Amino acid sequence: MTTAGPASNGMEAAMMHSMDREQSVRMASSDLGVPAMSMPSGSHPTTASWRKALENVVPACVVLKVTQTRSFDTEAASSSYATGFVVDKVRGLILTNRHVVTPGPVTAEAIFLDREEVPVLPVYYDPVHDFGFMRFEPSKVQFMALQEVPLAPEAAAVGLEVRVVGNDSGEKISILAGTLARLDRDAPYYGRQSYNDFNTFYLQAGSGSKGGSSGSPVVDCNGQAVALNAGGKDKASSAFYLPLERVVRALHLIQEGTGAGPNWQWGSCHMPRGDLQTTFLFKGFDEARRLGLNRDTEAEVRAALAEETADTSAPGAANSASTGMLVVDSIVPGSFAEGLLEPGDIITRVEGKVVTHFLALEDTLDSCVGATVTLNVERGSQPLQATIQVQDLHLITPACFLEASGSIIHSLSYQQARNSRLAVGQVYLAEAGYLMGQAGVPKHSILTSLAGLPTPDLGSFARVLGGLASGSRPTLQYFTVTDRHRRKNAVLHLEHTWYGQPKLWTRDNASGYWTSCPVCAPQPTLPEPTPEPLGVVQPQALSCDSQTEEDSAAAEAAASVTEEADADVALDQLLRQSLVLVEVEIPHVALMDGVHAKSFEGNGVIVHASDKLGLVLVDRSTLPVGGGNITLSFGAYPDELPGRVRFLHPLHNFAIISYDPTRLSHQAQQEVRAIQLSEAGVKKGEQVQLCGLTQELRLMRRSSRVTSASHALKAGVPSVPRFRPVHEEVIELDHDFGDTFSGVLTTSEGYMTALYANYNEQSSTEDIEEYCRGISVAVIKPWLNQVCNMLEQGAKAEAGGAATCQLTVGTLDAELEPLILSKAAQHGLAPSWVTRLARFDPHRRQVLRVRGCVAHSHAATILKDGDLVLAVNGQPVTSYGHVEDIVAACSLSATPHPPLNLTAPQEDHSPKLPIAAVMSTSGMFESDLSVSAGKAGTVDEGNETKCGWQQPAMLIKAARPSSPGVDSQSGPAETQKGNLEMPQVALTIFRAPRVEEVRVQLGREDGLGTCRLIHWCGAMFQAPHRPVRELGFAPAKAGVYVSRWHHGSPAHRYSLYALHWLTQLNGQPVPDLDAFVAIVKTLPDKSFARLKLCQLETTKTKVLSIKLDLRYWPTVELKLDPVTATWSRHLISPQAPQCSL
């Protein structure tokens, strides 16, 4: 999983290698820690002049803390530090880079030199060049006099000494020295999917600026900004600066748009920007001649440039490039220039004027938006003329996006169209999220159709999506940039439970905010099962009316030869009818309990199949938590159904899923069968059948031999607490299908003897290592019996209007581990106890030792690590099964309701299969009812446990109606405080140097796992799950745990990361989620909250503040209904209305 760590700042993640020079080029935003270079020797400018200049510049520079709340265009959701500087102190205008302002929704603050922090909003970012403006309210800066830096692009010259004033990752001001070496460098290249500037020159110097200095002013000794710091090279000290000519134009237009004098006000300013969707490069005359430039044309151009240089009023005269010309490099498909211009065309004149500089070209295009311009070009020495319409850049710059289940979709921008050579305006996937991610659609894909309807633009895609109901599964067609000539298909699973309805976000240029509106969809409807049409002839095997004697003899011979093969085929057919492939997709907002991935897949087996209820058994490596979408693919017949979590064992590696058999097709209902469970235990040396389904739903089966039937599994503790099996005795085989292939173990007649479950552990290198082991049906059957009975009884109670129930599991809140008796004797255990335990269990010859206790449990106050548990309630114990039998029997006495009537449901009268009859529902669990509730299992001479297991320690807790804002179902930690008093067990322990008897109260865990999640400020809060409490420590009254955080959220910005307990909020204790919700409901948008946290590993306490952003990160509750096993989403804090600074 993604664990908390230092925030990735700015554009460092976008640093890529330059294609032309094969050197890494980076944008200068994030950390700035390079010492200032010494000034070149010389008498001027003097140190005093620099000091005077910097006294005015430094106070005008600000640290910008910018958080991009959503992935958009070339920028991913992130939080970073950068630099900006005030250019208009009256209006509060700050100049910085485009990749700092970003084209998507952002929240930002500016920190001034005196550490005053004020909010800022984006005003404008250029669609092409790397500059943008943000604004603040000048009156909010109360403790220092505002300064501004004048812009002087004409002062830039080769050899000019400059200073770059920036921040060191937001900590301090850093001043770097340099000398301008070039004024005509090509724009830096940052990467194929990143933002890249073009159609402009850049300035180059050796200032060596690093991350965090993006947006820094490049000033001369007069205190004027001559350029804007933008990027640099990783492996060199070169830095790249953006010229300011276009910046000055944009600043003047913004100032004019707001009005003059004291009555100015903000509004949406008009910024004409035209383009031909064509990239030009500057080529020297020598290369231009090789491309076909005529010598006569070159002479005319050189003469015109000489005149232009003398005329200082001409655009770009100060930086006229007299050594080359502009050449067409690439053209965006579908643009007005396509078919009229070609790569390699040399631009000679624009509107009759000689143009060899980007400034002159852009000045012409900006003044002709929506009109046409005439270009004279030379193509292979042939003069040509093209009249092209000028495209409005703002019309091909996306200003809205669609957010659907974590996916971000918008129109393909000019930037990405140019990077990928695609037509602008197509439907572009900026972030896969849950909706597209579970369908395997990668980010940066182009979506061409949805539900069979073409989607050429974002509007058509939104209309189609809005017409689809939650729960529907439309088809999607798309292609990737790297494989653009082939269309791919996927099936989406529209599910509004986790993220709510899709939203359309639109940028408001006047306010600087983005506003959202829902994309309406019809009410969800469940598909009705389609009956077989009457009169349709079903496919049948071909037959012949007459048969010769030779045919009959051949058939008899083939039957005798293939009799053994037929038995294998029949067994395969029998097993295939009971196997399913289980796929689990967990949305990011439901990655609870430290789960380490979002997608899981494994084998399941149908253990109950009646007319109204189907149950599937699966391991918890496939189903680790109760949140997510489950898809069951049946091996008996090609059909798929959704599943619901009904039981997650808190200690053992298995879970139970239910499905609705009435939604199966008619043919599938005839084929699907429940597997028959074996009554006999598995013994060492026994031959078993290992079988399972592949991803293609093909049956895999082989014979294996049991090498151990009672191996005590000792799972390691992962660095991020998540479910791990404890007190597990597993079955080991001599051969299987590999470390990741799970399935079932059966007899040769098809009776299931064990679930062959997948296990995963974290290695020393923090990689996930997988292996498979078997769990005996003797462990599973009692729990399955209770779950089946509860669901059947619950359905009857629900139909009659009575309250239904949910399950809890009684536990001994101490983790035990085996210790061989010889080692126990060395620890001081008396020989009499060694002899007694060896005679009681001659196979294992071990004793159970306390490895640890659950934090804040009664066991933690009584037991100590290293205690040897000799007996429970007077009965010797040497295995996990012995302890669980006694705990189960004692837990039943805590049930406030009478024992459930385990009357079997109606029998299944379907035809029987040839090898082993498919077990009827009534016969599945009858053997469990004869087990004595107070007698522990004994050990036979085969050293395996007989079928003497107790009814499991499962309690029934009445479900109460609840309101959306109040939780009526507590999490595992809160369950310990319930009204149900758990009984105590007497433990005989050895604690050196003597044997003692202590009494320990049992605990209980929820059989559905974590049932409630609160998303606040982009962090996910929950009750501490059992693996956290198994570590043995938790702060006092700490019932709220941070398990996840989201990129681009306030939690990301203010370092509210996972693996922390929340102990106080605004000075108030938060013992549980109810107390936490009660506090956050009262916090208004844009307010600061003070949090007191305790770190999981170090137990270090820290205090931090966080600023709420309810517009982009509202407070949401996700809650599981234990009756229906479905999750619901409730908005606790409404989204913030549009507000001003």
C-alpha cells in the first residue's frame, strides 16, 4: 500500500531527459538547497548596489504552497512549494510559473517574508508559455509593507549579471548568482506526458537553481526582473529562464480589465491568444539552407532584419535573431494548418512582413484571433503561400472535467494533443480512478465510445454517462497513445456507492474557483432474470436412427478402454459445478484496515446452494476487507453475479460471500451445485485432489499427498498492520500448482476436505511473498453452519418485520505460539507438566506460549509475554483447536438470545451426479448439531483432531435503525464496550518459577470487519482494527485511527498521514468515531483545526494544524448495513459554497 511519507513537491516528479541533448531537464519547483554562487569578478555592479536592489526584491518574494486537488491535463494531484513575487501590490498580483498555478483546481497560500500567510487564487495561466498570475487580498498583509518588482524584459542581455531570489522548499530565502549566457535557447523539454513550453526562446545562465525556485524573479542590479526562473538541468548547473515580453502584455491586460483607480474590481479579463496549432523551431541560416532556403530569400531576410534591429519599436527588436529563421516542426492533426503546412517549411513572411522571431509571430497571431493570416513559406526551395485561420487558444484549453468514481475525464488539451500528435477536444482520461482502473483502462487513454454510442467530445460522453444507472455495466471503447491504431474494449461497472453521482466541474475564471454540478442518472434497477423463450430448440448432440454392428462393437470397445478416463471427466464435471472465480475490486476510498492492494482474485467454492441463497467460501487473501465490489464467475456455466460479504473471520484465513441465485440464468441454475463437505478429517500421508479454476475458468486438478495435517502457521507482522491469520493450523502438500494458485482439496469421490487458501506475508525486503496451505473443513463447518442459519432466519424475520441480527466472534485476546516441550523444560517447566502434556498429545509434544496481547484488553492486564498456557478451564491444551473449542463453549453463555433453531432449509431435489451426490441443504450441517457443546475434541492416534469441534464463538447482536449521521454499529475496537458482558476462562499458566491460575475475560470481534469510515480533509478515519491492537499498544481512549490519505488533499498538504491515532481534535478528546464526527460537523470551511496524533511505530506524539477545504474535500461517511451487507455514502459536511478571499 501507499504509506505516508514526505510530500512530493512540485514538478520534481516530472523531471525527464531532454531528447535533443540527452540531459535531464527539470522544472525548478520543490527543494532549493544549493549554495549561492560567487559573483564574477569585476568592478560593477558593486556589492552595495546589489544589497540595495535586493532590499526591495526580497520582501516582494513569497513562498507559494500549492495543492492541486485533482489530476488535470499534464499535472497530477499533488502538493508542492514554489516561489512567486508581487508585481502589482495594489491589486495583489503575484507572478509565478504556469506549472505552479496549474490548469486544474488548486488551493494555495502565499507566505511572505515576515511569515504572514494569506490565501491566493489563480487569475490567469498562459495556455502555452510557462507563466501565470495569482492574486491575494492586500489588506490581509498587516505586519509588513508590500513591495513589488518591476518587469524589464528589455534589460536582458548576454553577459548580464543576475540574481535568482527563491525559497528553499518553503524554509528560507536563497539568493543564487549567475550570468546570462544565451538569449535564444530552445524551450526545455520535460517529458512526453508533461507540460512543455514551445514557440519561444528561453534564456540560459549558470545559476544552478534547484527545486522550489520555480517562479523566482531573475533580477539585475537595479532590482528589475529581467526573466522568470522556470527550470534547469539535473546533471549540470544550467538554469532556464522565461523571457518577460509576453508576461508584460498579459499583466497590462489584467490591469486594464480590473479598472483603474480605487474603484477597480476583479472580473474575467479578456486575454486574446491565437495559435496555428503548429510548433516552430528556430534554425540557423546554415541549416535552413540545407532544408531548401534560397540564397536570394536569405539575402532579403538578412536585409530586413538589419532594418528591424535599428527600429527599436518593432516587436522583438531588442532580441532580434539575425542568424536564422523559423521552421515548422510539427502540426496538430485536425487543425486549420493541417494540409497547408508541413514539417520542414521555412517561414519567410507573415502578413507580408519578414518574421524570424517568436515574439513577432505571436504578436501577429494574438491580434488575428478568429481571422486568417497569410504565411509565405519555402518548401524544398519552392516558394508557397498559405492562408490559415487563427485558432483561439482558450477554446482548445479545457475548462471543465468530469469526475466519476475517482476517474478524471476532460477534453484533450492542446498541450497533450501536441505531445501525442492527436486532435484536440477528444475525450481524455487524466486519472483512471476506480471506475476506469477496475476495467483496466490506463490513464492518458482516449475514450471513443460508451455504451455503444460514439463520444467524440466531453459533452457527448457526459450525456451518455448521465443516462446510465448505478449498477449498470456499459461497454467502453478506447485506445492508448502508444497503441493508437487499435481500439480496445472494456466493461465498466458503474457504482455510485463509494463516490456518489458523477460530477461536472467547471472553472470560474472570475472567482478563481471551480464549481460542480451532478450528472443526473436514472434510479438503479436490477436486471430481471431472462427466462428461456418458449419454442426455442436447445442445442442437442447429433444422433443417428440406425447403427451398424461395427459401430456398436467399436462403441463398446471405446467404452471399456476409456472407463477410467470417464471417471476423471465425471469428477472434473462435478468439481467444476461448485467452483467460482472471485474477483474483488476495492475503491481507494474503502482501502481500510491497511489492505495492501486494490485488486484481488482467487478461487472460491460454493458451500451452500438453495433456491434463495448461495454461499461461497473464499480465503481472506482474496477478500481481505468488507468494502469493495465482488464479482463471482461460475465454473459450471458462463455467468457472473455480484457477491456480498457475510462473514470475515477475524483470526482465520477464510470468509463467506453470499449471492442471489434467482439472478442466475435458467441454465446456470440447473448447473450450479454446492460441494459436499467431508465428515472425515485429513490425515498425514493421505492422497487428496487439489483443484481450482484458472483465470480463463478452466479446471486444474492434480493428485497430491498430505505431508502435514497440523502445521502451526506463524505469520509475520507486516510493517503496515493488516489482517494476518493467527492460531492457524494448516495442511501442507508435497506438490501443488505454485505459490499463488488456490482452490480446494477433495477426496477422489469429490468430497471437500479443506480449503486450499492463499497466504501472503511481507518479506524482509518489504516485498509480498505468497504461498498456499490448506484449512480443514472441520474448522470452517461450524462457522458456515451459523452463517447459513442466520441468513435463513434473518430473511424470515425481515419478511415478518422483526429485527435482524449481525455477528460477533468471541476471542481470547492473546496471541499464542507453539513451543516444543524440551524448550519449555529449559525455561523451568516442571517435569510433571512436561510428561502430562506429552502423554496428552504425543504427536505435537508442545505447549502454547503467549506471544502478545491485544491492547486495552482484559488479557493484556493479566497475561505477560512468554507465559506458558498449560490448561484452560482445567483441560490441558497443546493446540490452537483445543483452546478455540473451550472459548467457543464459554462464549455461547454470553449470548443474550436463546440458541438459534438450526432447522435445515428445504432439500434440493435436483438430479444427482454420477460420482458423488451433490449434498442437499438439509444434509450439509446436520453432523454439526450432534457435537457436545461442552466437550473438547480429543486427539486420535493419527494425531489429527476428530470432528468434535464446538459451535463457534459467534454471538448475535441486534441491528438497530440508524440515521445517516450517527453510527449505530461500532467497529471492532468499539465493540469491546458493548452491553454484552463476556465470560471469563480460567487459565493455568507457567510464569517462572511457578504455575499459576488466572482468570481472563474473553473479547469479541465483529464478524464483518470494519463497518464505518469517515473521510475528512482527504484522510480516512476508522476504528483501530484488530491487527493494530494486536501490536500491544494503543494510546488511552484512542478509538480513531488514520488509515489512508489522498494526494492533493489537505491531509497531503499538511502531512496528516496514515498510521497515526487521533487522540484530540481542537483540544477535545476523540475516544470514538461518534465523538470525532460531532466535532467535525461544527468546523466551517477554510477554518484551521488542531490535531494531536500518536504515531503507530514510535508512539511519538505530535501536533499539527490543518485547513479545511470542503469545496474539493467534503466530509463523507461510508457505512455498512449489516442486514443487507451493502455500503452507503452520507455527506456529513456539505460542500462549501463559492466564496471570496
